[in-house]
Amino acid sequence: MSRLPADITSFVGRIRELSDTRALLASGRLVTLIGPGGVGKTRLALRVATEVRRGFPDGVCFLDLSPVRRPELLLSAVASAFGLSDGSLDQSAQLVEHLRDKQLLLLLDNAEHLTESCGELVALILTTSPGVRILLTSRHILGVRGEQILPVPPLEVPELGEPAEVRRQPVVQLFADRAAAVVPNFVVDAGNAELVVRICRTLDGIPLAIEAVVVWLRILTPQELLRRLDRTFQLLNRGNRSAPTRQQTLYATIDWSYTLCSADERLLWERLSIFTGEFDLAAVAALYEGEPVETHELIDLLARLVDKSVITSRIGRPAARFTLLGTLRQFGQLKLGATGDERRIRRRHAAHYRALATRAAHDWLSGGQQERVYQRLTAEHDNLCAAMLFGLEGEDPAAGLELAVSMTYFWLGCGALGEARRWLDLALASNPEPSRDRAHGLWANGHAAVIMGQFEAGIRLARAAEGWAREHGDEPTLAHALLVLGTATLQQGAFEQAQGYCDEALSRFEAVGELTFLGLTLATRSMVATFRGEFQHALAFTEQARDVCARHGERWAGSYAHYSAALLAWIQGGHEVALREVDAGLRIARTLNDLLAAGMLLDLRAWVEESAGRPEPAAELLGVSHAVWPLIGRSSEFGGPPWGSRHEACELQLRKELGDQAFELAFERGVRIAAGLPDAVAHVLGETAAAEVTTAEVVQLSKREREVAELVAGGLSNRDIAKNLGITPRTAETHVNNVLGKLGFSSRARLAAWVTQQRQ
């Protein structure tokens, strides 16, 4: 299925590519412009018809089907449009005879309510009149053989940039044009550009919504208008009274589409409004739990709503994903709220995502599935948060806590530490009564706090979990609390205390068979031994951690086993071994987005490079790691004395060897090129993505894009690129993203490698 660019001019160019002197499209004779109400399908169709009319000697016939309320009147309306008598007993034969030798374009507008009869008529014309091409606008597909579907999305809303650049965007031009009609001399300028963009984004870029909103500029400033848009449908109760009733307001437009749906389709639309972000078939089925609806029926209903442009779909892995446009979701929520059934459906939604999170937690601890868990929970993030909030805000706080508890492994292992702290604080406050889930929330919250360097809070939370676990004889909870305390005291340099906590945690994790955290604790215990100079013990603990991870298929704890091995090898002078272990750990950390492991490994790699006599790469690596630590919520390296002293010693030595100026240049180069974890790891591992570079060789960059690429290769940040080119940082960011997307690269490091290759 072709995708339609938001820019009309680009779309006209696309039509021209598909057309020749006698046909609208070389690849088909029927084109359906499909999309939700208000996206400007009619204007687009008329623009296309104007552009291509010279290719049709017999002209263009335009027919608005919205006044045709009954299917049996369709044929008469079409015949009348061609000037044919409506008194014929066989109008279809009369129409066929008229069109048989014609070379013309028939534009049928607003055909959604006549899908079946329109499909029959179109099929008849296409089979009997080879010179006729049909352009049709609808919210539904016809399903006629040879139909080419061109989805018409809402206008793309730009990121905020320079006012001149913003003004060139079609959605902003539409806003400015309509605003000038009601407020003379209205222009988009530096003072209101951000407000205009935010208004357009709130309205999903839907032209009809924008037109309906702009009339309020007679009495509201743009600031006031934006503030009131949370009451969208109450605000849009006035419109152009000369337009058809269904187009007078956004609500009327959507309501008109809603009434065209069957009862089952309307019910599904209402229930889908529960979702936040994307969802899949399993989640939809959960909304019908206990009702006599088969899966194949839901698939059919979803397909029908896709055809009607109520929802959009994309093929994902492992299943198709669906999305309800924001304004259509808000409409559905209004309808669902009016039925009195909203809380029941929300309970089903929450139960589904609670079960999903529970399975994900089990899979995380089962080994071998952690990357899949990361991908799945990332995709379902918005709905998981909505389900948690529904429970914690009063519907069922215990259920909200249960969901939060299930999310803890994802939060701790996949870089969402600040999120862990916020949700667990809320969950604990909403569930003050002691329980196993509350104790789990305590140690998990403490673990996140310790990782983020909040030692006092982390130890306090872990102590509370420890107290509950000892009182109730809960071995797994006690083991986790002890590991948190061991990690905190290790970072504080209290090695004897850390050893005691870790040894007790090890025995308890081993007893209950929780192998993921057994491997993690063994790696931690190895670090304690290394810092204490007990190298044989450290090696033994590292090998035990490797063995546990290998038997368990464990990835997350495995990255820390690689770290403990690298740390030991480095301290003993085994630089090349240490580098191999660091790089293996970094690959795992990147896969899971484990920011803690990545930060520790990047720091250690810098120390290794410095010890091996490679000062410039070491200084750059310190810059790379410096860019990662703030993502965790820390301003600098992992720990206190054990790590901090080595980090400081490394930096002092590098400044001595390179000089302050050369050190700062290398350090800043590392900071700039590592905009995120994937970029940081790709840069450190020297990944040039040869296949992508080869593909990119055929791509032509504009002069400005080439300038941006060169500056990225020079290690400049978006802010520095903006200063260099005299543009805003947001515009610079947009240019960088455009270049990356155009070349098919996923990181700045790969772009830099490509630029270097091009220079050669």
C-alpha cells in the first residue's frame, strides 16, 4: 500500500509519476484516497484533478456523494452528473453506453456511506469503459479489484524551529490562512510560532479541526486557545454554517462517521478509546473477556475499522499493532463514558496489562528472554502506565502495586531508573499496609535509588524490606534486600560489610533457585574481592557467575560477569583480556538498554586504554561515559571510593600525558558523538556498519545536509551545529535526524564513519 506524503505538492508529484498522457495512474484505473474525516481528502482530490486534467480529452466529472442518502439513488446521481436523463428504465445501460468510448476522470467524493453500491457501480464502469479513470475519496475502501489505496494522513506537524521555516510547513500555512480570514493581519511570527505548532499538534494536524478552532481567535488569544483545548469538543461547537452539517464541527464530523458504523463497530470504537498508544489483538480481546465474541470476529471488526480509517495498523513483531487517532479516541471516550460501562472496561484493560507484566517478570527471571521482555514492555509502556495509574488512584491500589512489582526487573535492567523511583514511590504510598508485594516494592525502590547514587534512601528502603522479610521468613525478599545493602556498602567502600551482605544474599538466592540474581550477586561479590586484593577469590566468583549465566541462558547478569572479569584482568595487567570482556558486556548492555552496566563498562574501558598507553582514546572514552551517566540520573561515575578514586586517577594521568587542552578536546569529542547508549556503544566498538555505508553511497545529500553531516563527523553537538550554521538547536536536531533517516543510519557514529569514508 502506498503512503501519501503530507505535503500536497509532493503528492501531486507522486501522481504524475504514476500517470501518462491518457491515464491517471499507470498502475491502476481506480485510486481511493482514504482517511479520517477532516484530513482534506476533497481538496487533495480536486488539486490532483486540476493537475492531470489535460490528460483526459473528455474532461473531469466531479460528484459529491454526501447528499445521496440512499444507495438506490446513486445511479441517478451519477447519470445526472453526466447530463443523462434520469427517466431511463435501465440507467446502468445508459451510463455504460455514454462512457464506453470516453477518456475522462470521474471524481467521486465522500463515498463512505455508499460503499457497497458504489463498489458495484465502479466495477461496472471499469469493466465496460476502458478510457475512464476513477478517483474516489472515502473513509472506507471499496474492495474492488484493482483498487489502489492511498492513505491520506493528517498534515504533519513540524518540530519548533525558526519562524520562517515553520511558516513553510503546510499545516502552519493552513492555520495562518484561516486565522487571517477571521483576524486581519494575523501572521505566524517568532512570538506565536510555538503556540501555533502546539495547537496544530494538539489537533493531530487535522485540517477540519484546525479550521474549526481558528474561528475562536476572534475572541481568544492563541495562548488562551491552547489552554482551552483540553475541552476540545465543547469548544468546537461552532463552525462554518454554510458547510454541510457533518462538517460544521469536528464533533459532528466524527459523529457522522460513527453513525455509519455498525453497532458492533461502534462498540469496538468506544472500547478501543481505553488504550493509550498502540495495542495488539490480544489486548483488544481482553476488553471482551467473558463475552461470546470469537477471535475471528474481532479480527474482522478491526479490519472494518481500519478500512473506515477509524484506526491505523502496522505490521509489527510478533503481531500487528493498532492505533486510534487522538481525536477519535477522545470521541470514543465520550461515548463510552455515556454508556456507564467505562470502569468495567478499564478493569479488563488493567487486568490484561497486569497479566502481561506478570508474564514478563517470569520470563525475565527464566533466562534467555530478557531482550524480548525489554522490547515487549517498551512497546506496551503507555498502556502499562495507564493500568498502574488506574489501580493506584483508587480503583484497586493492591492491583496497581502488583503491576508495579512486576515491572521492577524491566525498570532496573533496562535503564528506566527514574521511572522506577516515581512509580514505586506512588505504589508504596498507596499501599501502606505491610505485604509481600510492598516489601518487593521497597527493595526494588531501594535498588534503583542505590544505582542512582541515592545511598541514604536506598539503604533505608532496603532495611525496611529486610525487616519485613526476616519477620515473615521470606527468603527471596530477604536475599534481594541484602543484595541492595551489599551494593550500597560496596559503593561506599565498606568492603567488609559488603562482603557480609553479599555472602548472605548468595546463600539465600542459591537456596530459592533465583538464578538471575544469583549470577548478579556472584558478579558483585567478585568486585568486592577484587577491590580487597583477593584475586583468586574474585576469579572463582566470576567463574561461578559465568557458569550460572551459561546454564540459565542469562544475559542481564552476564554483562556484570563480564565487568567483574574485565576489572580483575585490568588490575592484574591483562589489558587485552579486559578489553574483550568490556566489549562483550557492552553488547549485552546495549541490547537491553542497561545504562548502569554501560556506564561502568565505558569507564573501565577508559582506564584500560590509559593503562595500555593509549591516552587519547582513553580521554575520549571518559567523555563517552560522561554522556551516559546522566541518563541514569547520576552526574558522574558509578561509586564512591572504589570507582571514584580510580576515575580521578585516570583523568589526572591523562591530563598529565596529553595536556589539559588536548584532554578537553578528546573528552568533548567523546561527549558529542555519544548522544545516547546505542551511539556510545557503536562508537566505542568501532562499528562502521559497512552494509549501511554501502547503501548510503547512492544517497544524495543537499548542501545543507552535507554541512550538517560534516559537523556531526567533527564531533559537534546539536547546539554547536546550530551555532555554527546560525540556526536554532531544534532545527539542527531536525537536520541531523533527517540526514540519519535519509542514509538509513541509527547513530551519529555511523554517520561519522560514512563521512570519513566519503572523504577518502
